[in-house]
Amino acid sequence: MAGDNSFKPGEIVKTSGIYSVVHDDGKDTFEVTCVEGEHFPPTRSGKGAHFELKYAATHAHRHGELKGSEARQNA
């Protein structure tokens, strides 16, 4: 699943959501949550791993149907 949904450690997260951490050998893949605007974290192996977007999700404080922390502070 490389390509438009594949990201390297250190890149800025453009879409909040659940990402698979995939090693070159395909073993020990696991899922993490990454938040828009933050950086993809480094991996312990330091080489060959990348992140693949599985499920995009709007961060709660940015969703139009929810009152996030910014809305409560201004109320």
C-alpha cells in the first residue's frame, strides 16, 4: 500500500487518523494514532519503516458537529 498513503518518520502528518507502522520485512506491523500537524515519530529500528494511513479521522476539536476546547473557551 505504498504511494499516496505512505509516509516516512519525521514527515508532518497531514491527516489525523490510524496508521499502520510497516517494516521493510513486513513483520511486526502495528497501528498507531497520528495527529495532523505533528511529525511521524522515529522508529526503534531506525531504518526501513514507514507509516500507511488506514483510517482518516477528524480530530474532535476540529469537527463541526462538536464543541471543541476552542469553542468552550470562547463561550
